[in-house]
Amino acid sequence: MNIAIVGASGAVGQELLRVLDEQNFPVDELTLFGSKRSAGRQYLWRGNSYTVKELSHESDFSGIDIAFVSAGASTSREYAETITRHGTLMIDNSSAFRLEPDVPLVVPEVNGDDAFDAPRRIIANPNCTTIQMVVALKAIHDLSPISRVHVATYQAASGAGAQAMAELEQQHADIVAGREPHVEKFAYQLAYNLIPHIDVFGDNGYTKEEMKMHNETRKIMHAPGISVSAMCVRVPVMRAHSEAIWVETERPVSPDEAREAFAKAQGVVVVDNPAEKQYPMPLMVAGKDPVFVGRIRADIANPRGLSFWVVGDQIKKGAALNAVQIARHLLARQ
């Protein structure tokens, strides 16, 4: 396979390089693209040095089988035709095409076969918070259809990119040194703080991030009747997002039944022994591939409700790993 990474210098681009290696993904040729600012940077991968090329409309994608694109929605929209015109498959990590009817939105554990119907040669990678949630929801939805989801997210700095992670680290250092912390990537200081604001607010009072979880879940799970109400919060964690989830199902599902379903689900690890203080946390999940589930219990406010806690690495399963898993799912049929 001839592979390209667009946005190679970003947090997800760098994670893609690591994941491709970890997954022993078959790569015959690797081409790296980036912005004018990152062009010329060199990265060592599998013992060879690769130089980032500047992405332009003259960039040659002929002969490239798959392009993993993580350079932002505006870049994806502008260069989609350039990338796909010679038949390259574009696996896009931005929000640009996620809700377009002729672009599949794929989480392999949930709807992997949707990837085979990509008439525009574009497959969309869902939002990071949606990915880890639907991996867990699938296990319950298969037991009894889910009608309603409430979710509160606790999203790490990694969700805003490498510069945001560096800013959180620097804010802590500044505060310890008695300096005024610098704020640029977030609306407010994130160190020692929580910010209930991710992306821009819409007319209905929800942010775009929150509406992504509502709309994307319906498309991925082929369940237009599911209602998802989200509250997305940025927290001073470096890496790995956490979610507190409440679901309502058509019939009551017991915690034991749910726990067994989670244990059997693809891509899920159950860590659920509160008596021994065992539950998923970002510190234990950062850098891991699966989605971790714990605190599984009945919702005492809803006779057909369940509540559970989900933690996943935003850069890995929430972005790079999911994209590579999509490609692997496609290759498995060849």
C-alpha cells in the first residue's frame, strides 16, 4: 500500500505514524504532506527519514492508495478533489464531510461495512467523543434499542491539538513559578479549571461539539430515533477523554446484563469493581487502544435507564487508530 498523511506534523498526524507502525500496517511507500509552515520538517519512521511536502493543488496523489487527512475542515474541503481525483481513498479526520449523505461515517466496531459504500472516495472519521461513546453504546443497543442518551464529557487538552497540550503544561509551570499563565488555545485558563465550552455555541444553546454527538450518533448507529443530549466540558487532563453516560432502552437492561455485553463487545475493556476502587481513568487509559467502561449501574431516576463511565484515548481511538482500523477493515475484504 502507498500511504499519505496530510497534516503529518500535527498531534493526530504524529499519532498516525505511531499507530501505523504499532499495527504493522502494510506500507510500501509513505508520503507526508503539511502546511507551508511545516513543509521541510523531517520525521524518522521505520528506520527511514521522510520530509514533509507542502500541500497544494499541484500535489500529486496519483499512485497513493489511502490518504489519512487530519488538517482541519477547511483544508479537507479545499483539497478533497485534489486528493481523490486519481482514485486515492481519503479517510478524513475533520468535520467537513461527516453528515453528508454520500460520505460514510465509520467506527469499525459499530458500522464497519458502511466504509464499502464511498462513492466520492471519502470516508469520514467521527468526532472523538462520538467514537468512544458509540463503541460502548453498540453493546447496549444490541440488547435493547436505545431511545435516549444523556452524556457529560470531560475532554482532555489533547482534543484541541498539540499546541493546546503544550499550553496546559506551560500554564502549570507558570503558576508554580508565580507567573501569569498564558491563555491562547482555550477561552480561559485551563490549568486548575474546567471550561464548559468546546467549539462555538449555536442558537439552541448547544455547542457544535455537543451537536456533533447528537447527529453523528444517529448516522453511525443507523438509528435516527435516538436522541442525544450532551454537555461537553474541557478539563485539565493532558490526554484521554472521559464521559458519564445515561441511556434509556426500550426494555430494562440490568447492570449484570450490560456488564456481560460490554465484556464481549469488540474494542471494549471493562474495569468495574468500585469496592476495590477499580474504574477507568485518563491516567490509565492514555496511550491505550480500547475504550474502557466502568461504574456500570442502574439509573435510579429511570426504570429503563443505565448509567456508566467511559474513557478513551482521544488521539488514538478518537482519531488516528479509528482511521487506521477503517483502512484495515477495507483491506480485510481484498
